[in-house]
Amino acid sequence: MHDYIPYGCQDINQKDIDEVVSVLKSEFITQGPITPQFEKAVASYSKSKFAVATNSATSALHIACLALELKAGDIVWTSPISFAASANCARYCGAEIDFVDIDSDTFNISIEALTNKLREAESRGKLPKIVIPVHFGGSPCAMKEIYILSKKYGFNIIEDASHAIGAKLDSHMVGDCHYSDITVFSFHPVKIITSGEGGVACTNKSELASSMLRLRTHGIIKSEKDFCEKSHGPWYYEQIDLGFNYRLTDIHSALGLSQLSRVDSFVKKRNELAKIYDVAFDNLPIQRQILQSSCYSSYHLYVIRVKVKESKKSHIEIFKGLRDANIGVNIHYIPIYLHPYYQKLGFELGYCPEAENYYSEAISLPIFPKLSKKNQNFVINNLEKLIL
């Protein structure tokens, strides 16, 4: 039996370990000097003005929505092909959620579908307060077009860039918030870099950064100039919002800060692996994710869509065949609205046809910096045997 090959895997080196150990030996392991250093480094890398670290990207999405004053009666739109957190963040705020179908080539939100849906929503007086484009697999959405639509229809933008640190769109780093209010990154172990668990929300707006910093720490402030009442003494602080305990520890931040120094090399390696897959699949009945010409993907995922009518086996047979060969393929994702929770809200099969077509064909193949040439060839060869 071939050794198990996961679809994604962290790459931890001795420097990462040493940095974490250093924090464990220090005076502060939770709220110390390392998390602000990590935030500053992420902001510098992404070319944004501010970065707020949280204990997960889910938490970052939640406080991003709250910072934009999302509330009951408001509406959020996002992609159905994402992890549930992209939609759950709206529900945490009591807002309604809706979905925009994807583009069949890019697997990101379809600009045509978004444009048509906005036009129709305007006629009904049901425009979204926030749109959350998801940079699926690390491939940036058509942010300029979404931004132009936001100015016409008056919605805010949160980029869910959980897959996309290190990606670029035109001359812009994903995370510079040139076309959005807030951008959220994830540092889960299978992502581009990891802090164990963790996320960051980037923004160029000081008021949003201040709000998110407060919300991630119980809604508490400690700066005397911001107090509502006169300070009782040097120990004094005030809770001015109903916030959360969403802080990232210095232990996690130390790992994230160390990993950040290698983000470009990780993304470069992922692009090299993607090119090998691209060449190998040229003559197979497989559709790959198409990048915009101006995009540089971080390739968190390498997803294929199997053209089942041209394949000798079904989608599920190919998936099981790869799993039987000890290849840890996965499917990203089940359309969010097909989960029972969202069906209880009234969503039904057929709501986003292209997302459902995608789901019936998609398979995520292994891609991560430590994937060896031997193991990648093993994946390719087994897929060819199953399809041809």
C-alpha cells in the first residue's frame, strides 16, 4: 500500500518550532508583544494599513460583519462554493443570507450572475448590505468589477481570502483592500501558511480596525482618551460593546510570523505543482480552474472537474478509486445552501445550477509544498487509470 497522500499539509521547520518555544519560555504566552508584530507583518506583506489577528478566519469574518454594522434585517450575499463560515458570519449577526451562482470556468462568483441579481434585487428593494466574494482555491475574484458594482448599488465588500494569502490581482496583493473594505485570511494548517488556528482581518480604514480590535477582545477598551467615564485609577477599563474572546495567542502568532517569512516560497512551489498537473491533464476529460489573465493564484487547492460523460467511471467511482489508492482527495465544497441548516431557511436544490454542476464533478487533488514528484506522479497515474 502506498503511503497516504493528503490533499493538503502544513510545512513546519525548525525555525517555526524555535519561535514557538521561545514564546513558551517568555513571560507572555497569550497577550504579549508577538501578536502585534504578526499583525504588523501581515499588514506590511498584504500592503494594507491595518491587520487584526483572531483565533480563526471564522471569527475574523464575524467581527468584520459587525464592524460594518451588519444587523437583523440586512442581507449578505456570498458564493455557494465555499466553507460554511462564509455564510455563517452573516447569520451570527442576525442578517439574511443569499447566494450568487459561480462562473463555470473560474469557480468564483459569476459577475454576470451578480449583475443580474443586483438589478433584480434593486427592483424589489432587497439589495445586500455586504457582498462576500470568495477567492476560491487561491484564485482572485474579479474584484474590480465587483467594486464598480458596489459603487452603483451601495454595498460593502468583505473579501474572503482564506485561501489566498500570497495571491495577486493585476498589481494588487490580495489583502491590500484596494477593492474592498476588509479582507480576511485563514491560517488553518492546510492553508498557505499556518498559525495552528488563526485568522487576520486586513483593512485600510482606521475606524474598522479599531472596531474589530475592540470586538475581538470582549468589547473592552483600556485607553483613557476613549473612556465614557472618568478613570477610577490605573487599573480601569471599560466594556463599551458586546464583544467576544476572539484573540490570537502569542504562541500561535509566533508560528504565523515565522511561517510568513516563507509564504512566497510556498506559493511559488504550489504554482510549480499546479503547472505539472496542468500539463498532465491536457488530454484528459478534465476541466481545470481558469485564472483571469491578470491573476496570480496561491493555489491553496487544485480542483478538477471530471467530464463524466467522457470518462469510463462516475464521479463517485473516481473519488473512491483515488481514496482506495491512499490518495486523500476531497471535495471543496458542498454548496452551502444544500446543508440542512440552510434548507430550513428555504433554499432548495436547483437554486444555483452552476454550483450544483460543479459539485457533481469536482475533486480536490493533493497540492502542498512538501508534495514529492514521486507522489504527484502517483496521483496523476492513478487518476488517468480511473478516467481512461
